[in-house]
Amino acid sequence: MPVSYYDEVELEDMAYDEEKDLFHFPCPCGDRFEITRQQLKDAEDVARCPSCSLIIRVVFDPLDFEDDDDRDGTVVPHPSNTIAAAA
């Protein structure tokens, strides 16, 4: 049975939460779709909303996450996806 996605969203259009190490995107229910960096590294492309049954397909290049194992645990997201903290 084919999966029915609410939408397809480019990873670049999602915001990155450094503290929780996940990407998120607003859901129409008022919550947000979430997918972790580890899920992306494992080539998973489905972000789920914890408050409703909607899911989105995340469009990304799995090669962008190949080097995650070489890191010392430091997360280095693309700067445009980082949530700016108030100074």
C-alpha cells in the first residue's frame, strides 16, 4: 500500500534545533513535524508530527550525512537552518 504524505519538504526549508539534534517544520495542527539527524543518517525520509497523524517526506541528499561518524559528536548543521539564539 502506498504511503500518503501530507507534503514533501526540502531539508533546507526545515529549521534545525541544535539542542534536540533534530530538524522540524510547522504542522497544520499547530505542532511540528520532526526528524532527527540520526534518522536522516539512516536514510529515513519521513518526518512525523507527534500531535496528529500527518507525515511529510523530507527531500535530502543522504551523502550529506555520510561524514557524521567521523565527527566527535559535534553537530554542524548548515548555517541557514540553525535557530538563532537571542544575544
